[in-house]
Amino acid sequence: MSRQRIVLLGMMTKIPVAGVIWQTLHYLVGLERLGYETYYVEAHARTPSMLMERSEDDSSARAAAFIAGALDRFGFGERWAYHALHHDGRCYGMSEEELRALYGSAALIINLHGGTEPRPEHIATDRLVYLETDPVEVEVQLAAGRQETIDYLRPHCAYFTFGENYGRPDCLLPVSNEFTFRPTRQPVVLDFWRHLAELAPAVARDPARGRNVQLEQARGVSEVHRPPIAHPAALRAGTCRV
């Protein structure tokens, strides 16, 4: 029996920092473990400037190599595409024909960060979902009636936000009358954090300075800003109080 497909539209090459890459991988692997066949696609039409050293660098090739390097070790070597819409429109990874077929067959297309401008092939099946990871700006723009934001959001079929407190009485963000944002949390693949139990005994609270320190005996004493963790089972997604 074939698995349902999910496409994750991301932007790792535009923001090639550890947090964004780690966040993306938790979505890809998490959805895969839930039983879906997951694909990663970049079609945001933004130049991957942080991967370039000179203006004449082949930005698309560098972006494709970056994605391949990040995803191969997690089993997504054949399930990614970089659509170089910022340049010549060439597809890397999957072919353009394969990518269009994927869009048409996907049970869901997730616009992670809301960083991809919806294209006709994204919305043809009415399965494009907006997943906002940085709340506030969009909600304020909607309250101000910004037409560009409204037009951008309308092609999506559902809306999610990391603003976990959104819509509650103590949240100061304006609630949209046109778009129903549902609070959600960042998924966490717990075994990615397999070393937490080993780190826990070395993490302590320093009440004098009001923050956490980690003692690393092998290197002497060094301070590392990290949350106190007792055991992997105690790991919980943080809440957003906007």
C-alpha cells in the first residue's frame, strides 16, 4: 500500500543557520515517522546569498549541494527539489516534471514559515497549508488591512501559527475575522536528543546570576546557555505567550 505524500516547502538555503535546518528536519522526519512519504522543496525565488562568496558564484548549484548534504544522512537523498526561480528556473534534485507530479499527488503541501509565495502548482489541489513560525507581523498587517498580506494568505486552505496563546483573552494580538489561525507547536523527534540524559547531571542553576551553567570537567569550567533538563522524557515544546 502506497503512503500518502506530504511536501514541505522550506527555505534552508536562504537562512542556512542551525536553528532553521534543525527545525526543518524535525518536520521532515516527524511526518515520515507518522507514516507519510515526505518531500522537501524550495521554490521561494530568493537568492541563497548566505551560501555565496562572490557574485559570480553558481548560487543554484551551491544551494542544491547544501540541501543534498543536509538531507542525505536522514534518508531524503531522492526526495528533494530546489527550484531556482530566482535565476533560470532550473530544477535540481527532482526534475521539473517530477516536481509538478509531486505537487499534484501530495495529500498536503506545507508552506513552512510562510516563506514561499503560492504558485499555481501549489494551490491547484487546494491543499496548501500556511504554517507561521514567526507570529505577530502578519497578524498586525491583517488588522491594518494590508491587501498584499491578504492576497498572499488567501490561496491557502488552512492556517497554523506558533503563537500558542493566539486568540486567548490575555493575548494582545488582533484576531483576524477572515483567516482562522490555529495554534500549533514545533514537532520534536526525541531520539535526536539522545545525549540529553548524559548532559543533565552537568547542568545546574546558578541563582546568583539567574541563569543556567553547564560544568564541563574535561575542559575545566565553561558556561553554556542551555535550559535545565532532567531526562529526555521531560522534554516539552516551549510555549509562545503572544
